[in-house]
Amino acid sequence: MAGTEVSAAAPVSAAPPVRRRSGRTRLQAFYPLLIGLPAIAIVLVAQGYPLVRQFVMSFQEFGLAQQFGQDAPWVWFDNYTRVLSDADFWAVFARSIVFCAVVAGLTMVIGVLTAWLLTGVRTWARVAVQSAMLLAWATPHLSSLTVWQWLFNPSSGVVNAVLVGLGLEGFDNHAWLLDPLSFFVIAGAVIAWGSVPLVLFLTYAAMTQVDTSLYEAAQLDGAGPLQRFRHITIPGIATVLMLVATLQIIWDLRVFTQISVLQTAGGISSETNVLGTYVYQIGLGQGEYGQGAAVATIMLLLTLLLTGLYVRQLVRQGDDA
């Protein structure tokens, strides 16, 4: 058949030439790894050994006797069984999740909205707000906690004095830190105070990278500020928002300093513990280092789960792009 005949004169398609990578090109492929090696080495030395020691200790009976040289017998999953069967652990776990979700959510909302407002103000106002936020972020935790304790001091605090001055006599010598609800309100305010600036700076930097022609086109179509924020700004900075939110959740989940200092100032530990202070209480407070290591390992697994969800979302976005 004519349609199936192959002309002898027809050119035979040649296979594409195989490009061989030169030695210099292969070496260049390892440049990112070579650059990252010092950082990887530091992380392995600074974080690797404590993590391995914690993981091993969580499978051992490790108490005060082992601190003075006695052998640590292997108990395998007994520490995890004791922790997971303890009602106090689940109360602390649930309290930590709720507290983390509320504080991280409020921090993100305040930080993103403030960053959005900064895009529409004059330069001097933007610089003033950013300078104030930078000072708040750079203030050491203990210094800011001292100020917050002074504000809510039962006898000499400014908050009680103002409320009493407004006629609310019931707040005279009111101890805010003795009530778990008001304790966590103050703790959440302290943590958000130190976290909002970073959220603001990162999201504001991302907002400045959104194509301004999109805003101009939307404005010509009659879209208002809120519509432009919802349909252009948020999708444009979604990746940064996801990264900042993941970091914020991880930080708030393992918060320790703010809660511990406020407990020392008058809070009731048994009703205000979160996972970070619970590990400290079991490990160093009660000398049950094995159980404390088990709780710390559970926290680590929870953190890795959150990080894994973030990485998975990033991979999906990369595949869709």
C-alpha cells in the first residue's frame, strides 16, 4: 500500500545527542550542599545529641538515682504508657492546643491586618509603627514580663487602679493571675505582644511584592479595599502566610518562659500548665526524667506533624505551578 511504504530516500531521524555533564557542571550541582554543610554540621552538633539523648532516655527509668551514676534500666514503652494514661497529661495537652490555637490565630489576624493598614499610610507613620514594633520585638521576654506583672499587680498595678477609678470597686486588690482564665488572657497578651511584630514585618514585605497592576485593574473594575485585600492580597501572599502561621503555631505550642514566669508571680501551676512547663515540672521538678523525656518526645512528634503538613502543602503548590 502506498500509504504504508517508506521511501528509501526519507531521512532517518537521528536520536537526540546525549549531553554529557562535564566535571565542572557536576561539581556545580553540589555547590548548594557545600554551602549548607556548615549549617548542617552546627545543627547536628547543637540539636542532634540532645534529641538522641532525649529519645533514648524516654525508654529508660531515669530518675534522681541515675543522676548520681546508677545505671538506667530499659523500661521501653512504660514511660509513654504512664504519660498517656495520666488524666493530667491530657488536660495539659488539650489546654495547650486550645491556648496555642487562640493565641496564634489572634497574632496572625493582628499582624496581617496591621501590615495591610501600613500599605495605605504615609511614610512617616509607617516608619513610626515599624520602629515601635521593632522595639517591642527586640525587648527581652523577662523585661516585658516585668512590665506586664507591674500592670496587673493586685495592690499597685495600673490596671486595677484604673478600673477602681472608673467605679469598679470589685477590682480593688484583684489577683488576676489566680484565676486560670484571666491568667491565660494575660499570658496570651504577653506572647502576642512579642510575636505580632515578626508577623507584621514578614507579611508586609510579602505585600509589597504583589503586582500593583492587579490592584489598579481591580480598582478600575470597582473593587473596594476589602475586596482587593480578599481577592488579590491574600492569594498573593498565601505561601508566606502559611509559613508564618506554621512557625507561629510551633512557637506557641512549646511556649515556656512566659507561662513559667507568670506562674512564679502567682499563677496556680496545676491549672495553668502547658506542655512546655509540664515537661519541666515532671523532669526537673519531680525528678522523673524518663517521663519528662517521653512528654518532650510527644511534643516533638506533634511539631514534626505540623511541619510535615506544611511541607506537603508546599509540594502540592509546586506541582500545581
